[in-house]
Amino acid sequence: MDLAPVIEGFGVVLEPANLLHCLLGVVIGMLVGVLPGLGPAATIAILLPLTFNVEPVTAIIMLAGIFYGAQYGGTITSVLLRLPGEASSVVTVFDGHALARQGRAGTALGIAAIGSFVGGTASIVALSVLAPLIAGFALDFGPPEYTALALLGILLVATVSNGGRVKALIAACAGLLLATVGRDAFTGTERFTFDLLPLSDGLDFVPIAMGLFGLGEILHNLEQRQRGATTAARVANAWPSRGDLRQSAGAIGRGSVLGFALGVLPGGGATLSSLAAYAVEKRRSKSPERFGHGAVEGVAAPETANNAAATSSFIPLLTLGIPANATMAMIFGALLVQGVTPGPQLVDEDPELFWGVVNSMYLGNVLLLIMSVPLVGLFVKILRVRPTVLAPITVLITLLGVYTVRNSVFDIALVIVFGVLGYLMKKYGFEPGPLVLAFVLGSLLETSLRRSLLLFGGDPAGFFTRPISGTLLVLLAVVALFPLVQRLVRARSR
């Protein structure tokens, strides 16, 4: 590997204009993450006109900073307010908010900041070394492989719920059903729209997540407070202890590897990597019952994984010209506007841009850590606000955030509907997480499955004729049968 372009890339990053835009991107990203509903993709779309008059490398450095800055920013509201602004933050809610309720919000935010830094940095190093090899592997993924990957992800959904596997599967099935609402991508037939025009394009993630986790949680808490079942949250321990760091070290390491690998795959990304990292930690834990009740690993693993995935998603964009997610599609558009065509030739034709963007991520992650750690105390102070004040503010943030995504009053109505559903789910012991995560993976599963069956002439056995999809389906069977085998072994040992 020729190190000269890499070193020149650091020279590009250290130019004053690029340093300023890197800082600006990370700060905007953190603020965007704190505001539920306004995701990095929407923010980049809004800021795109501002990049027209700056150098391409400067523009992409800022937009990249917004993306990975938002991954940590979304953690703040997930932990403190139980409001995941992005799909990748859903899993963090389970243990992050539980820690906050125990007065350990600082621990959750500190571990998330450290995990994000380690995962992001490890992913950048791997990106620099393995980009061509990983990109070539990702190119082999077709509809059959994505079908198997989505099925595996939906099966893992059952492992992240604390309401029992049966209830988790029921919620996941409801999520899959919601993913089918709207116009059929293959036939154009409208499904479950009830002649409502706004439903023609399907349901959006934001109203569902904000309703189930935002309004649903508020309604449930109000009921609990009336019964006298809740107490004011304690605020202490604004920094992780050595024990917390030791406990989460393995989760951070595994999250980095998983996040990097899954972030490369279009459709996988931060959401699937955070889900997989959480599921792995829960499965390998000697006391899985701690998860959902304030397990530090339950914050460390998904936060590390989603930041690692945010970084590695640049591999298919910069080396293949394939955007891995909506945010990458925005950055892809910004590159085209600047006259730069991402693809295999970019490394050789424009090494300053390629290595300038990659190396800026080292600096961006350092800035993120420097800003997030001292600000942990400030974020934790949100918990000192009285519930009677915090609840209306949370509702206002939720409704404003949802409205700003598509300027739709219909989306506000959806939030209210899903808020009531979220309240009922909490009341009867159903976790909303599996529903939301299955909804996110549902569209990928349906599209990939139907394309695969067209490819195989309707023969499902075709999935096993391809090495990657066949291996993933075998892994799926192992994951599904493992609990049953465990029970049989325990029964015989008795």
C-alpha cells in the first residue's frame, strides 16, 4: 500500500477551511441527533445548497461529519428521553434509558461516547486498509443474499425483547405487516391504504418510532405516576467507572467488528449492525436477564456498532459509487453536483478527495469525543427537570420533529395513533422495539425475496445454490434451533 497519498490526505485535512468544516459538521450532526425526527439525511438535503461554493473535499468532509456526529447525538435523546431519532438508536433505548432511570445516565452517555470513538476509529483504520477487498465482497450481494440477511435480522429481533419471545414475534409480525402498507413496488397495486392518499407511499419510520417510543412512553409514565409507581430519577456518576469500562470492553470490540462488516452492505448499515451487536451480547451473556434493565454492554455494543457502520458505509460509496443508505445517497448527490463521480477510479484519479475525506474522520471522531465527554454532565441535567415540565416539552419536540420531516399533518395524526398503540403495548407487556425493527427490515425482505423468486423462476431451492445466501440461511437455521437444542441438552443432563 502506497502511504504517500494517505499522508497527503492528512495535509488536506489540516488546512484551516477543512478543519473548520469538519468541526462544523460534527457540531451540526450532534445537534441534529438530539432533535428527534430531523435525521442526517434530511439535514444534508437542507444544507446541500451551501456546499456549491466550496471545494468538493471541504463539502464532503462537512457532510460526513454531520452523518457520524448524528449517530452519537441520537444517543442523547434515546438515553434521557427514550426518543430514538434514528432507527439505529432504537436498540440503545432498552438499556440506556433503564440506566438513566437508575441515576446512571452519565454512565450510559459516557460509555456511548467512548464506544462511538473506538468503533469509528477502528472502522476508519479498517476502511483505509481493506476498502478494495471489502467492496469487492459487497459487490457479490444480490437479492438472494439480502433476503437471507433480512430474515436473519428479523429472527434476531426476538432476542432483543424483554416481553418474552412469543410477544416479541407477535410484535415483529405486526411490524412486517405495517411494512407492506402502500403501493406495491412490482405491480403498483395499493395495499392497506383505505383510499387515503398519504398512505400510498407507505408508512414512514419517524411517526411510528416517535409514536411508539415518545407518546406511548409518556402516556404509560403518566398512568404509573398517578398510581404512585414512579420516583424522580437520580442523577449521579457522570462518568463510567473502571468496572463499567472493563465490563463493556469486549462489547465495544465485538461491536466494532460487526458494525464495520455490516455497514459495508447496502441495506444493512447502522440499524442492522446495532441490532446484531445487541443480540450477540445478550446471547453470550451469562446473565441475559440484565439486558433491558440497565446492562452497560447493552449500550456499548449497539453504539459502537452503529458508529463503525456509519464509517464503513463510505466504502461502497467511494469505491463502487453505491450509496449504502439514504444519507449516503445525499452525499452521493453532493459529489455529483461537485463534478466528482464516485467509483473504482476515484482513489487513483482524485486521491486528495478520497484520503482527505477518510482521514478527516479520524479528526472528526476525536472532536466528537472531546465535545461529548465534557458535555455529559450538561445532558444529564435534563433529568433534573420535573416530569410535569418535561412531558409537554417531549411531546412538543416529538410533534415538531415529525412535522418537519415531510411537512405533513397526517404524520402528526399517525404519531398520535401509534402513541396510543405504544401505550397499550407497554400496558400489556409487549415491547415496541421488535415492531419498529421488523418494520425497518420488512421492505428490504419483501423486495429482495420477490426479486430472488423471479431470478430463480419461483424455486426457493435457488437460495442454496449461491454460496453467500446458502451460508446465511444455514446460520439462520442454527440461530433458530440453538435455543431448542440447549433445552434438550439441559433436559437430558437432569
